[in-house]
Amino acid sequence: MTNEMVVDVSQDWVLACDVQQGFMQAPCTVSNSFDYSARCRQVRALGGDCYNFIAPKDDRLALVVADASGKGLAAALMIANVQSSLRTAALFTGDDLAALLKVVNHQLYTSSSKDRYATLFYGVFDSSTRILRYVNAGHNPPVIIRRDGSMHCLEIGGAPVGLFADSEYGQGSAQIETGDLVIAFTDGLIEATNQDGEEWGVQRLLKAAASAAQCSQDAGDLVNFSFNSMDDFSKGHQTDDATLAVVRVI
């Protein structure tokens, strides 16, 4: 490989990294109804995690968190396909989230190799009805932490997208109230291990989030505190892409 070719490949890699990070630039936002923030920390320059916040109307907020199989460039290409398929399908399926995921699944299954798939959570918050509608496609169940300390897992949905040709999806719903927190994450966050090989785990994540919520009402602070808590536990030992998204209902 010539030096010119090496430079071209290097520049392409940098551009690809910039494009992927550009898809996830909604670090900390407050609207009339929601305070939301997220962070994705990848193991490599390119990764298979993604998050996105979409505000189609003033009283609504859509949240996407996804995790593609594998790592590196292959996972990054898969997750880009997920993001593109979601945007396109949403134009035609309206408020039917189950139909949306069925279209995305079909698109990914027909355009990806058999060993490629992604777990995905798609939720739509509606402040006018105080209802969260969602579909969970094989993803780690996000958790609602309520003001009284009770918790509710968002599990309804179906198989990971791209895994089976004819997957069917169910739509779940949950009541949301002022002060509720919704915590969505990928497995890289909870599978960080300490020196003894013990995983940080869902319970430590939720404990860190609840503790941060008591000290601050800011979603960005909660995200940062959770990552810092994970790093304190694991001494910075991260083996997979890690993503955390938080929505606080105002």
C-alpha cells in the first residue's frame, strides 16, 4: 500500500468517525416538558452503539437507543443502517410503533448478512397525555425510576431487528409523571468489570442514577455521575461500547 493510499484511508476513517459522532449530538437539552441528555463512549474510534432524541412536536419527544452486534467498522455500518431505516420507516408508519419496527426489521434482514442484527429501544413521550409509548426489540429494558423510588421496566416488544425475517412486535405503554426518570442503556455500560471480574450491573447503575437524581435535577449531571460511578468501580476497564440516555419528565 502506497503512502498516498495510507493517507486516504486514514482521512476516510477520520471522516467516518466525525459523521458517526454527528448523529449523536444532543448532549443536554431542556424543553417545556422534558430534560434529556445522553452519552456514548466507544471502545474503538467507530462503534455499534447509537442514541438519538427527536422532537417531532412541542409536546412529544422520541428516544432511540440501539446496539449492533459486533464491534468496530462492521458494527458502525450496521448501526448506520438502523438509523437510516428508522428515519425512512417513520415517514410512512405514523404513530404505529409496532409497524415501524416491523418495517425496520425487514429492511435490515434483507440488507445485512445473517450474523448481523441490532437490539433497539424506541420510545415516544407525550406530555399532553403523560404516556410513554414504546417498542423494545431485544434491548436491555430501560427503567422508569419514579418519584417514590419504585421502578418499572420497559420490556414489551419483540426480537432484535435484522435477526429474523418475519418478526412481529408489540407496543407497550407506561404512565409518566413529573419527576419520573427514564434510564436507557446498552450492555457495555452494565458489563464493565472490576479487578475481580464482577460486572457493574443494572442495580449499580440504577443506584447511581437515583443517587444523582437526589443531588441534581439536571439530566446531564445524572449521565456524567453514572459514567463516573462505572469508572470508579471498573477502574476504567471498558470492553464494549457504552451508552446511557436519560429523560426526566418536568
